[in-house]
Amino acid sequence: VVVVVVVLVVVLVVVVVVVVVVVVVVVVVVVVVVVL
């Protein structure tokens, strides 16, 4: 049970990090396009 919870937490953290990175990349691209 503890192992399952740990795996779920790790997966959630990875998903959140990926989403944040994607959002940051999109924002940077939009800013660059708007500025240029």
C-alpha cells in the first residue's frame, strides 16, 4: 500500500513538472513571437 502511494505521488509530481515546463515554454515562445 505504501509503495503504491509513493508511486502515485511520484507520478503526480512528474506530471505537474511536465505541465509547468510546457506552460513556461509556450509562454516564452508567445513572448518571443510577440516581441519579434
